Amino acid sequence: MSLQPFSRTLRFLPAILGVWLIFSMMGLLFADPANLPLSLALLGFTVAFALTGLFRYSNWVAALLSFIVYFFVQAGLKGMTIDIVLPLTVMAVALVITAWLGGWTAAEIHRLYRQIGNDQKLIEELRLYDPDTGIMRYRYVYQTLRSEVLRSQRYDKYLCVLLLKIGNQQSLQEELGASELEQMKRQMLELLPASLRAMDIPFSGEKVGAILPETNLEGAQKVVARLLESVQRKLRVPLHIGIAQFPADGVTEEELMRAAEAALHVAETTGRPFVQYAQLHEATQIRPAD
């Protein structure tokens, strides 16, 4: 949504409000010159309170309070006589229209701020996520994984990381061609979110995979099974997946990613659909090199 309609309205409203205040001062000067300072102070209070928009109908509350003060001052100075009718009428009209214009201006300012906030959120989402796939860009994976690791530490939860790759890409490229292989990768990215839960965080770019919050190895295996079945059914190509679990396979985002990479490498070299780093660690008693 464009900000232009709001900006155009806000260009005119302050000017209209200013012109109206001038006319109001002229009317109050004519109706009751002796109390003009009080009239101006009450108008100023109404404008200020209306523009702040502290709560709903704050503009009308300010106008009512101002009129009550003005009424009691008039009644105290002149008594309940016909002489107070004209200044009270002029003041009432001035306060009502001032409150209305002030409230309208405050509403437009708040709408503008909300729109700016929404636009900033959209820009941030476009920066973090690929607009074509809706998947988080790989360059932000460590930042996101760090947050999930800290949350898992705080609440004593499991966390798993998946890295995946279509098997033997060189052979596939020779057989299908580079364009077909890229199309296949895009199709795999489309299948990835559908195999995950709403809370899971897929990512793509230099590496493709997913962060699975609050998930142990058993839960990760279920996700992997769905993904393997989906890719096999729709693409009919082998898929290799490496799995790492927090905290058994690493307690930092770097350790978890290295563990997942090591598991993925073993899955590729052995032709297995998936490998858990825990199995690799038990068999070799090594950790991935820095």
C-alpha cells in the first residue's frame, strides 16, 4: 500500500486546522475579548490533547473539559445571564470543530505510523525470505539458529538441524542438463515446506535444509520420512539428508551446522537417504573439523 494518500491528507489537515484556529480566535475576540487569553489556552489544550490521541475519544474529552471550565468562568464573572450565551456558543463551536479536526489529524498520523511499520516489516521479510519460495535465505540461518539454540537452552528443549542435497548432481546434470537440474532443485524447494510443520524453519541458498525447534531425533526422522517420500514420489531422484541434534551433537549454531554437514557428507558418500550425526559419532568417535 502506498503512503501517498496518507501523506496528501496530512499535508492539508494541519493547514485546515491552523486556519480554523485563526477564525476561532477572531470569533472569540469578537464575542468575549476580556477572556481571550483563557479562550486561547483552552483551544490550545484541546488541540494538544486531540493530537496526542492518548486514548479513544481523547479529543472530545478535552473539548468537554475545556467547555466546562469556560462555562464556569463565564458564569462566575457574568452570572447566568443572556450575556454569556454568545461567548459560550462561539466557544462551543470552536471547541467541537477543533476537537474533530484534531482527532482526524491524530488518526491520520497513527495510520501513517502503522503503514510505515507494516512496510518496514515487509521489507524485513523480503530481506530474510526469498519472495519466490517464501523460504529463509541461507545467509540468515546462523542468526536464526543462534536464537533457537538459546531458546532451547533456556527451556531445556531439543532442537534438530537438517541439511539435504539431491544425490549425484554431476550425473544428473550430464543426464538431464543444467536447466533441468535447476528446475528439479526448485521443485525440491517447493516440496520442502510442505513436509515440515508450521513451527519449522526451512532455508535455502548455499545450503538447503531446515531448523526443527523442539524436536528430538525421533521427531526429525518423521519429518525426514515425509520429505523423502514426497521427493521420491514427485521427482523420482535420490535425496540425501544429514541430521544433527542439540545438545548431543553441538551446543552452538556452528557446531550443529558442522555436525549436519558431516552427516550429509556421509549420506552422500555411502548412498544412504539420511544419516544422523549421532550414529556417525558413535561409529568414528570424531567430530567435524573446524
